[in-house]
Amino acid sequence: MKVIGLMSGTSADGIGVALVDIHGKTQISLLAFKTYPFSTELKKMILLASSHEKLAVDEICRLNFLLGEEFSKATLRLCKEAKVSLKDIALIGSHGQTIKHLPPKSTKPIQFGSTLQIGEPSLISERTGITTIADFRPRDMAAGGHGAPLAPYLHYHLFHSLGYGVAVQNIGGISNLTFIPKNGKLNQVIAFDTGPGNMLIDAIVFELTHKKSSYDDEGRWAARGKVNKRLLGRLMQHPFLKRKPPKSTGREEFGIFFAHQLMRENKNMKKEDLIATITAFTAHSIAESYGRFIMPKFSLKEIIVGGGGVKNKTLFSMVQRLLPSIQLKRFEDFSLNSDAIEAMAFALLAHETMKNVPSNIPNVTGARHAVLLGKIIPGNNFKKLLLSFKS
Amino acid sequence: MKVIGLMSGTSADGIGVALVDIHGKTQISLLAFKTYPFSTELKKMILLASSHEKLAVDEICRLNFLLGEEFSKATLRLCKEAKVSLKDIALIGSHGQTIKHLPPKSTKPIQFGSTLQIGEPSLISERTGITTIADFRPRDMAAGGHGAPLAPYLHYHLFHSLGYGVAVQNIGGISNLTFIPKNGKLNQVIAFDTGPGNMLIDAIVFELTHKKSSYDDEGRWAARGKVNKRLLGRLMQHPFLKRKPPKSTGREEFGIFFAHQLMRENKNMKKEDLIATITAFTAHSIAESYGRFIMPKFSLKEIIVGGGGVKNKTLFSMVQRLLPSIQLKRFEDFSLNSDAIEAMAFALLAHETMKNVPSNIPNVTGARHAVLLGKIIPGNNFKKLLLSFKS
């Protein structure tokens, strides 16, 4: 069964479209993947809507429909480029664009969580004729969960049959891990944020290059510098690293404010040394997460690294040196495309919901129980789909 | 099959909950109905979110979840009060709360429509365990329609078997009609806004009583006044009345600004005469809609009047006098509850979508074709539901 997954991340760079084949007992393989960038104008609108700025509700209302059209166009383009007929696609899973995510807080007064993903899926269903499942996070939050992370469900299905303890380490803006114990069941999966990913490095490079460069290409800059042990030691005292999982973090803790503070406090340090130190902090915070929370209890043979951070060779080899007993691999070593993973996840989640299989992992999201995720927007193939899934 | 319909109108007074039984070839009967008012605080938040004020997106995000909880609570309360077990309810159809509706405009530059209903349905599905279908308007708009009106689909199923030409006249803030020709098919239904409903009368009473009264109780004030023929004649020149259907109007044309202008221009008129004249304008604009667009082409025997305007006896008898050949009835004459009609409509629309039956009327909404409306949020009974509908 062919399913399409659609994803746009919080950086609002564009829409990732993954065409996958799902067969047998949740075997999933990638047939095609492409990212279609947003126009500068649209990216600006999305980032504004995601900010703390006040906005006319008209703008949110229009942006939801505008993004729905963009998701539809991206889907149609991928199918054309991959030479796949829309008729051969059973289902679309669309994550949409997160413009607000407010996880529940157990502090007093208790704050219930809420989340807002936009990109009107009725338009996707209408333009493609394909039944679309969208908006996966609210249902987990309705069941008391954080509505995130959801990708561990895919990680489990990709790697649990390897027969040994394995982890997926995603290095995006923030880093997070998914650990699958040897012969582990779905509800034994552990997943949490490990700390900063590219976020801190990118923010500091951006400032140090006077906004000319927004990342450390292949980690070359970090490679030229020397790690400042004293600063690294101080950074490793960050309280987030000691908190027990499940836990999650974001821009509030490791974003632009933290980066600016670091730069002010270390303005006499050589630029390459500062970048090397921040890169080391990122690597150490990842490695320590395994050392502290995984390796004392479980056997771990391989870590499969994905996300933009894979391209930072200095960061990658720092992590490898810190975890000498574990083999670091890439998604590409399993014939997968690291960039496609998130979009693939939402294709799989759509498939599961249509099959009446719950796909949040309560252990991971904090939900009280497993639930069917998403909202189904029937396409022209709805009846056919119901019949095929029923059997 | 028992289905619940949930509706909250733009005045944000509260949630109407209708429990209906749908059987045979779309026979629908009302088992229970109740309106649960919003707290003053929540009503204020909704009206703010519906206004032109700028808002933090956090507020919308939270309000969506907060309203989802309110819709859930209202559902649970009705079931308790009606002594119906949740297990006996197959489906919930929730309209949600419209906070923005921007219909498409064919003027240049062409503006695509968009709409925003909130009241997170994942919460309804989670709290009740019942599969919920929500957010009915976007799909019709995706197909090029106005996403409204949707209630004519219910009107048709309630009254098409009467065997003669019949209309439903709803007098809410705005007035609208649904006409079902004798032996007419669904796609022969005509529906459009006829002009002001209670909106103008209410606004003027509110000002004239220095905000002490918000409506003309039973039309008593209007009954004491004399209609000013000159002013009535001038009002009946309003361009909206001449526009050919399908057409829709709203606060922009017949709201507070229009009311204030009328009061300024007629400040020397006796209060009861002004109210009598505005009531006559409302009655004439309704009657003329039939005279101009329905009666020249179709036979029409009865008009079934609903909405808050039914309670204005002066208005009701004015309409009756203007249409002497037609019998005016009330929903109550058919053992129906006028207040429940909108909520019943969304119960029926949910049922149709689950049965794979399109329920927008392209003739009425302007959509390019008929579509399945809404988004399905699977409950605990999802599989059972699929099996029962499949057969």
C-alpha cells in the first residue's frame, strides 16, 4: 500500500513529501522523497504566526487555507516527479505546520496542554482525491500526553527487528533520542530530548559571521578551534541534562537568548574556540544522555544518527569518540534518507489510524493510554479504503 | 442509530446539544435537546477571538482546547440528563464555534475563502469514547463553495416528503430561507439569506432602552407603534434585497453601524414607531424574497418559521399578512424544537459522512461538486462503526 507523508518543521523551510510503501507486518520502505521550499514571503508569514506577536485571527484563518494549498501542491508535484498516479496512493498523512505547541505543565496551577498545527487538510483531500489523515498531536494531548514525540513509533518499526539494543539519535534544532531495547516491545521504547542540537551552534555562527552564514558547514570551523574545558565543564552543569526522562526542551532553554548570553560572557574567546566548545557541549550532552539514562540499564550496540547535525562531521566524530563502545551509523547505512524520516513517520501514523491501530507510545508522550491519532478527511477513495482495511 | 449534534452560534450564548435518532431512509427524530450556556468569562473570550482585535496565537491555541472540553462536558451532561448511555450513541457531529468566516469573493483580485471553527474535537472523542465528526465547512470551501448554509440538507430531509412546495424560514440574527419544490430533488433546493432577522431590531431596542433590554419581547413594542411608510419605502430600496440568490449577508450590512445610522437619521421619530418600522422592514424583506425569487416560478404552500424571530409575534403576523396565500407554521407544528434545528443538522451531516454520502448542496453553497463534509476523529467505537456502516 502506497502512502504519502507530509511534514513541515518549526524552522518553516519547506514541505517534506515522502512516498512510502507499507507492507506485511508494518514493513515500511521509502519510494521517493523531496523537500519543496516555501517562498520567502510564506516563510515569513509562518514564522510571524509562530512568534509571540499578536495577530488578527483573519491571518491565521487565511494562512491555514494557504498552507493547505501548499501541502496539496507539494503532494501533486512529488507524484508527478516520481511518476506515480494519484490513483495508486491509498492515503496521505499530513503533520501540518506547528505554529504553537504548549505542552501540559504539572506545576501548580496545573496547565492543560494545547497545540495548533495548520495547513487545512480538507484542501489536500479535495485537490488529490485521496483520503487524508492530519493533525496527529491533539488526540494524544486530549489523553493527557505531550503530543510529542511521535516519530519513535516509526523508529521502532524500522529497527526493532535488528535483534540488538539500538537507538536513533536525531540532531535537529534540538537533539532527541529513541531507544529500542533488544527484543523490546513498543511500550518499552524510551524517547526524550537530550538537549541542544544545531540550535546553539547555528545561532552563534550566525552572529559571529554577522548574519552571513547560518551554520558551521561540515563542522569545519569547530574543527579549527580548541575546546575550552572550563566553559564546557560549566555548560555541562545545565540543569536540563540532569533531569530524568521523559523530558523535552526547546528554544526557551537553548535558543537565541542562551546563545547571546554565551557570546557576551565569552567575548574575548577566539571565535573558532567558542564554536568548538559549543559543538563539544552539544556532543557531550548527547553522549551523557546515553551514559546516564540508557547504558547503565540496557545493552546498546548501535546509534543511528539523523537530522541536519549528521552533516557536521566534527560533531559526529566527537559523539563517536565519547561513546567508543557503540557504533554510530547513519540512516543512509540502512538505505534510508535521513531528511525523509519525519515525513515517513506521518505516513505510517496515518496508515495505523486507518487500520484502527493506536500509534502514540504512552510511555514516551506521557498519555494515559494509547489512542488512534489524527483526523480523517475522506477522499474519493474513502469507501474503497474502508473495505480494504476491514478485511 | 442515535447521534448527537453540537452547535454554538456566532452570538456565543452556549452549546446546543441535540440527541437524535436516524433510521430508515434518512428519517430523523429528536429525542432530547438542551442548551448549556457559556460562562460570562468564556463568552467574552469567544467574542474577543471572533472580533477584529489582534490576539496572541497562544490564546487561540488554548481557546480551541478549552472549548473542546466545554463541548465534551455539554455532551456528557445531556446524556446524563436524558438517561442515555454513551455506549448507545454511535456518532457525534460537532459544528464547533465559528470565530472567523471569510467567504470567497469573485471580485478582482479573486479572494479564496477560508473559515475557522474551534472546539477541539479530539477532546470530544477522547472524553466520550464516541467517534466524532467535526469541522464541516472547510471541505465545501475547498471545493469552491461558501461553506454555508449547511442546514438546508436537514430541512430537505425533514420536509421533502410533505408532497407540496414548502419553505423553511429561519429568523436568527440574519434571516434565511430554504425552499424545497414539490417533489423536488436535493439539488433543486434553493437557499439564501433574505436580509435582516432580529439583528436590526435587537440593536435598536438595545440603544433605545439604554442597554437595559436586548430584544423586543414578543414584539410588544413594535405592536404599539405605527409603521412609517416613507422610511419603510426607503429601506426597501436596499440593494441586497434586489440581488439574485444565492446570496448571503451579515453584520457588515445589517449590523450595529446600520442601526446607529438609522437612529441618527430618525432621532425625532417616536421610539415605538421606529421599532415598528424596522420590524416591518424585516417582515417585508422576508416576504419580498418569496415574492421576487420563489413564487413567480414555484408553487409554495407552507412556510415553516424558526429561529428566535418566531417569538416576535408582531413580526410573525406581519409576514403572514404579507403572504396571505401561504400558511405560516412553526417547527413545533411538526413536533420539532425550533432551537434544536441547527444542532440536529450537524448530527445528520456526521451520519451522512460516515455513510459515505455527500451532504453539501452545490446549488446552495456554490461548490463545484458534492463532497463528504467534516473530519472524522475515531472513538473507541470506530471499528464497530465501520462494520455497521459498511453493510
